[in-house]
Amino acid sequence: MNIGNPNEFSVLGLANLVLRLTGSKSKIAFKPLPADDPKQRQPDISLAKKILNWEPTVGLEEGLKETIFYFRKLAC
């Protein structure tokens, strides 16, 4: 059963969002993809909706902010 965000976004978009939210000066490195790497990732959560009555309620940016906050608190 897929549990995930059914909204599709690029890895580059995710990386740029993480850099922006963390204020990191890290550089993004572009490497060749493995031959069997899927070109698109978009989980089908219909089974989770049907059986568990579940769907995501936290958006990507909000979830990343909470995750960053959590790990920053651990580092203190």
C-alpha cells in the first residue's frame, strides 16, 4: 500500500526548496541517473484512502519546515 504524497514534483525542485528553507549554501550536484531509475514518481494512494480512510494533510513545504525544525532542535 502506498503512503505518500500523490502530488508530483521534481527532485531539483525539492532540492532547491530544501536549500531555501534551510538557508544552506550547499551546491546541487548533477549526476547521471541509474539506468533503471523511474522518470516519474507519483504514488497511487487510492488503496490507503479506501481501506484506511487516509490521505496526506500536510503540504510539502510545511512538512519540510517541521522536519527541519525538529532536526535543528535535536542538534542543540
